[in-house]
Amino acid sequence: MTSAVPIASGNLPAEPNSFVGRERDLTELALMLGEVRALTLCGPGGIGKTRLALRLACELVPDYPDGAWLVELADTADPGLVTRRVAATLGVREEPDLPLAETLTEALRARQLLLILDTCEHVVGACAELVQRLLAGCAGLRVISTSREPLRVRGETVWRVPPLALPGSLDGPPWARHEALRLFAERASAARSGFALAADNAEAVARLCRTLDGMPLAIELAAARIRALSVEQIADRLGDRFQLLASGDRTAPPRQQTLRAAVDWSYELLTPPEQILLRRLSVFAGWTLEMAEGVCADEQIPAGLVFDLMANLIDKSLVTFELEASGDSRYRLLDTIKEYASSRLAASGEEATLRARHRDFLLRQAEAVVAKAFVRGDPPWPERVALYQRIAMERPNYRLALSASLERGDAEEGLRICSAMRNPWVTYGDVSEGTEWFDLFLALPGEVPDAVRGRALVHRGDLAFEQEDYPAAGQCAQAALDLFRRSGDLDQAGALRLLALVSLRAGRHDEALATVEDAIASSRAAGNVWEEGLALSIKAAVHARQGGLREAQRTLEAALDVLRDNNGWGVAQVLYGLGGLARARGDHPAALRYFGQALTLYQEIDARPEIARCLAGIGWVALAQGDLDLSVARLTESLQLSFATGQRLAVARGLEAFAALAARADDLARAVRLAGAALELRAAVAKVPAAGAGARLEDLLEPARRRLGEGATAGLLAEGRAMTADQAIRYAMSADRADQPAPGADLRPTLAASNGSPGASAPSALTPREWEIAAMIARGLTNQQIADELVISRATVARHVANILTKLGFSSRAQVAAWMAGRDPGPSG
């Protein structure tokens, strides 16, 4: 059986140029990763750790059904952000009142996935803690880390990345057998057409590569100079520099001295404008041409020269083209170059000025996007989506801008950036990060305009509502409303809307209706059509809760009219609400139409929890219509997506849907097991006893009690409660898949694993291949012996063994052998 269906195959970037050498290293590392679960590539900056990790991942990605995922940590200065960066990369969303690391572990528990953590040394403690936790809870996970020092976690294998192979002396062709020479030749030929290693230059190239200790980055920097200098000139100049440096007090490790000297040499060959631009670019965490012109240009570097200067830096291997997104080319500095350029910027005395320019540019950009994104008329929705995606892509830069504002004590600018980032924080699951930034700036002393502070309080309350912290949401909304009223600000709609939501959540329907009427009036007085549409949606929800479906329908239609040519996210919310009303009325065609339209809009902004909700809505309507094929397809997609994004409450609802499907098929045993799994998951998420959620499925359980008996039903519920979320999902979907539970597979909990007996978790069914491998484990065969007997790779065997351990809830091969003893051999026997 494969792991949960992946949402994507990974995010490995395209290689910027050819990968040269390290064939033996790659072979050895691939074999090693078949045996170990945590591999750390260590070495100084410029040795090629990241390129080696990415090439290794590219070669191994077919072995990981859930893909290979790169998490870049170079710009993550705060150790507290490490888990968030990993979760955001993998699409895992925060859950209210649960640590994100717990949600992340649960979401990855069943996945066969390769995770690459790049540049860990400055947050090594946080990386080590997260890796240790993930490895303990996720048997199918493998982690490759790159760092200048080991993580020092249990089970870690440290690989010291060596320099490229160097010739001791040249004894004639073929020179290409030496990796360092091959790299120089490859990069030099790209810089100057027609360059090739030959008898007349090979000795100079070898001397140059030996001088540079085989450091890949240093060799690439030197090769980029082939346009202006001969190989002999480059080698001579570098030789002179190193002889000069050797006479001084050099306390850095030798290879770090080598790289520093190579970068120094490259920097000093730049023209003064190129030097200025390079050091100024270090304020970015990736950038576009527009950003470089907006931040780096001044009387020293006119904006019209920025592109040409940047092109020169690209030619000299100091700036790297990263990717093209939303029609803009993006660039970055390699970590080592960025570190060097930052030190040069600090020494120049203009660091504070450039960081302020960077902050101010991003603030203008964010507020310009918000001004366009939530108004009626132009720009059209596709352009708004592109703007929204651009803001989301710049989140690392916004973190830098917020840090700069905090260091300067600029509360107003910090709160304005936070308000502009409210929607990306919600959509991409960084709600806790948003609340922390808001709280830091709200607590700063100093004068802040009432309009800025009031708007920030409303957005802080919105984030609290997302976290289901309703008292905090109400307090923020009330504080904002008091501030608006004291200052005479007419645009009080956001605060009133949030207060109405809190009242609705608390069941105070009359209070909610009165407050939302005030919100509608305030939004109309201020000409705020966005808040008017949202307030109308809340009013419709109040009517629906009070049983007024017709009034709710009319109000939602009014909201749709207000928002129709506004932001598609709000339109999708209204459409989803209309779908729910249509379903409640039994108007199935209308419900499918509304849910489908909302789904399309949510997919355009990749709002995954909302996508899962729409898919579930379609599935429930299809079930009511008797279209079981459509129902199963959409509910399956919804359940998989909810699990992939770590939303356990949504998973519980999905299991309830599959319980209803099983009941429709008259498979009461399956229905009751799934009901038990859903009840247990709800209890775990809600922190309340499982019995508290029992009433939700009473209509399903009562027929089972009548037909199966109280005792049998209680036993089936217990079996369901013993399943993990992943086991329950597999069981829910097994009826329509080839990997159904094996004959004789026991879904009941067994003895605790602590005494050497089979594990306490209810085992999911093994596939025929897994039964076969489990039998071989029981015979005492190693992974290599199993691979030889089955004619498959050792890495494939290791994945099957990890699956078996996960499904059976075991931690050792000995437990598998004990479990197999005396059992029916299963489908393979």
C-alpha cells in the first residue's frame, strides 16, 4: 500500500547550470540514505553542500511517493520560525490550540517523503529539535540537512563534504578525470565560447584549482573571469594574493581562508558601482529587478544602470538567477556571497540606510497591493491573484522588514506591514506568526495614528478568531471600536463585523444581528464595499442559524452583488454559503453549482482548507443524490487534502462522511469503526472526552445497535478509536482500492509494545508485497538479503519495512517477527 496520496511531488528547483563531478560521492550517499534516516552534509561555505544535497534528492525522488521538499533556512534568523518554514513549505496548516510541531508530525506520519533542510548552522538547535521529533513520529521520513556543523541528533550520519578531486601532477590527457578541472572547464566555456582544456592551459588550470583547494564556489568565481583574463593571469593573480595572505595572522580554517580570499579577489576586480550594488543587494532575501531599482538606486547608482550592473554580477557568478514567477525574474545571492556582501555593507556605513529603504519599499508595495485587491472594479481577478501571490512570495523579505522596524522602534510602520500581511498569514497558515508580530508592535511605546492602530487591532482580532480564541478576538474588536469612536473615524465596520462574529459564535443571535446591522451601516457610510459584503455574509449566517433560510438566501445574494466585481476570495465565501443553503433546502443542482464555483476561486489562490471544504460539500450533495461515484471521488480528495494540510478536525468530518457512505452501502461494521475513529479524533483535537462528540453520529449508530447489538457495536467503536488518523483514512478508502485489508488482518489493539509484544496501535492492512517482506523479516533476513532475493533495490526494501512498522505500530524488526509467528501468511502465502 502506498502512503497517503501526495498533493504534489515536491518543490526541488531546477539546477541553474550543469552539475559536475562527485559521481562516487552520490553513489555512496544514495546507498547510505537507504540505511539511515538523518543525513547531514557538513563543510565550510562554498564547498558545495547545497548543490550536492539537491542533486542527491533529484536522483532519489522516484523512491519517495510523496516527493522531495527543500526548505531554505538561510534567511530564517529566528529559531522559532524553523517549524513554520517547514510546515509552510509542505502546506501544513496550524490548528487552534495545538503546537504546530505536533500537527506537522501527524500530517507527515504516514508519508514517504524526503525533506532537505538547507543552511541549518545558525538555527542548528531548532533544526535538531524538529528533526528529532519528526523522525520519532514519521517512519517514512528521511532528512538531508546541510550545515557547517552537525545537528547532533540520535541516528544522525554526518558526511563531511570533501573538496573536488585535484590532480597531484598532470600526466597528460584525459584531464577531465579530475573533478576540479572539469568544473573550471565547464564554467569557463559558459563564460567564453570556445574555451576548452588543452595541453597549453591544463597546467595553469590545475595550479589554479590547487590554489583554491578544490573549493567549488571559488573555482566558479575564478572561471567567471575567463572573459577578461587568461587562465595563466587568473592563476598568477590568485597565487600572489594567497602568498600575501599567508604572511599575516590567519586564524580561520584553511578552506574558509581560501574562499574568503577568492571572494575578496572577485570583489576587488569589480568596478566601484558593481561593488556598491553587490553589497546593497545583501539586504534582500531574493529580489526582482523592480525591487533592486527601488531599494539600491540613488545618486551613486542611477536606476537606469541597475540592470546592466546586475547582469555583470551574474556574468561574474556573484548573483544567481533563481526563477521566474508571475512574469518577473527573481535573483538571489548564494549564502556565502550574501554573508560576504553583508559584511561589506556594514563596513560601508550604509547598512541602516539600506535596511530602512528595503523596509519602506516593501511597505509601499504591500499597501499598494491591498489598495487594489479589495476594491470594486479594476484590476480584474486574475491580476489580483498575481498581486496576492507576489506578496506571498516575498514573505521572507517582509520578515526582514518587520525585524528592521522592530529594531528601530517604528511601531507605525510595523503595524502597517502587519495589516497588509493579514491575508497571506491566514491563507498560508502562519497565523501564530502574525499574532506575534502584531503583539510586538502593539506593545511598542510611541505615537501611532488612531486609524493605523485601530485597523491593526481589527486584523489582530481576525487572527485571534482564526485561532478560535474568541475572547481575544472580541477584546481586540472592542478596543478598535472604542478607538474609532473617540477619534471620530466613520469606518468602524471591521470592528463591528468582528464583534458580530464573536456574538454569533457564542449563540447570542439577537446581539449578533443588531451589531452586524451597525456594521453594514458603517461600511456604507464609509464607502467600504469589501466590509459591506462581509457584513452581509455574517447577517445571512445569523438568519440561517435562526431558521430563516429564505432571508439568509436574499442576504447572501445581496452580498454577492456587492462583492461580484471585488476580491474573489470574498466571492468564494459567499458562494460557499449559498451552496450550504441550497443543500439545506434540498436543491442539489444549485448546491453543486455554488460549491463548484467557490472551488474554482479557492483553487486559484491555493486556499487548501477551503478547497477541502468545497470538495466535501460536493461529496455530501452527491451522496444525497445517490451519485456514489462522484461522492466517493470528492470526499476522498477532501479527506486526503485535509490530512495533508494537518487539519484534524476536517479529517474527523471526512471520516464521518465515509461512515455515512458505508452505512448507505449497508456495511454497518465499517460505518461504526469509522465513526469511532472520527469520535476519537474529534476528542483529541477538541481536548474533550470522546463521548461529548457522540451525539453527532447517533443517527448512524442507532441502526447498528439494533442490528448488531450493543456489545458488538461497542466493540467496533473501540476498534475505530484504536486507529491512528492515517490508519482510519486508509481503512475508509480501502473499499474502492486494490489494497484492501488482507484476509485475517486484525484491526483490534493488541498487547503493548513495551513488553516486546506486537504494538498497541491497530495495524492497517499490509499489501501482498509487505506480507512477503514481513515473512522474510521473520526469517531473519537483512534488507540487503531481501533485496537480493526479490531483485529490488535496498532503498525500496527499506521503504517497505518502514511501512510495515508504521502500519503495525512497531518500532523494531523483532516485533514484526514476533507478530508474524503463528499468523496466517496472508495473501502472499
